[in-house]
Amino acid sequence: MAGTLVPGVAEVLADEHASPLFASHRATGVHRLSTLCGSVVPGATATLSDPAQLGRLARRVADDPGQWLSLVRYDQGRRWYHCLARDEACEIWLLSWLPGQHTGFHDHGTSAGAFTIASGVLRERAAPDGRPEQPGRSLLPGAVRSFGPGYVHDVRNESARPAVSVHAYSPPLSSMRRYAVMSGRLQLTGEDWEW
Ligand SMILES: [Fe+2]
């Protein structure tokens, strides 16, 4: 997502393509978006530091495809992504994956996160302690992966069909470091600021 500035909450809420789920929050803006997070995570205020909570938030959005299905696009040139909502506590992204598209190894700065499969099949490869593991099991619709700050992984669509996933991060992403694998270990190759 290098070079793509995440729109502010007001812009997201004013986006004519915004889904009804979030359009319903236009009148009161940021605080009502926090209410969305809080409706899934009672008591959530400044941050949602529990990755499991973020997983439930992502799952709640994914379970309501009527709210985002019309927004999904596919791009042969790069992975497609769309910020559904963002406030001071968290942000929610909708991503699509054509066959063969992948993230490469990356972290999420100081943010905790979670993602869930809405349709299709993805596969994750984590890299604890700087060493890539073997690829994990295929992640089918409904699967949720949650992680704390500093987690490094590569996510890819190895299937023959497109996939769609929903991602939640808290606090909102502010930087992301990218890694290459050299001699079985991760080597930092760059850092992106402001998605
Ligand atoms: Fe990631």
C-alpha cells in the first residue's frame, strides 16, 4: 500500500461509495465509528489492543456482505484494497486477491491486527524470530488470524479463484516494514509510512 494515503474518517464517511454500514454513521462521524468498534468490543475507547477483539470486529464486518460486496474491485496490476472505516481507535480494510497476488513479508508497525476470509482461499506464512515458517493451512471463508504488534507474515492467494478478506488494525496503521528472505532469514528492505 505504499504511496497511498488513507483518507481521513470524514472523507471515508463522505465517500459516495461508502457502504450503508458506515454511511449510517455520517451524521456523527468519528464517535459513531468508535461506537461500531464498541458494539463489537464493549468498552473499547482509545485502542483495541486485544487481537481477538479485532478478529471479532473483522468477522462482524465480513459476515455482512450486503454492506461491502458492491465495493469490491479486482485489479490485475496490484492487490486492490479499500478503507471501509477509520478513526482514532481502529481501521477496517476490504481487500481483494486475484490468483497469485500476495503481500510479501511485512509487519504492521506498532499496530495489532486481524484478518478474516470473506470469500475464496488464502494462505499465510508467518515469520517468528525473523525466520519464515512453512506455509500454514489454507484459510477458508470464516477463518480468522489475529496478531499483536511486530507480527511478520506473508499472505497470498495460491488458489485459482479470487478471494476477498476483511482486515482490522488498532491503532490505525502508521507504518509497515517490508522484508526479503535471504539465507532463510528476514532482511529489512524498506518501510512505508502513511498508507
Ligand atoms: Fe499483514
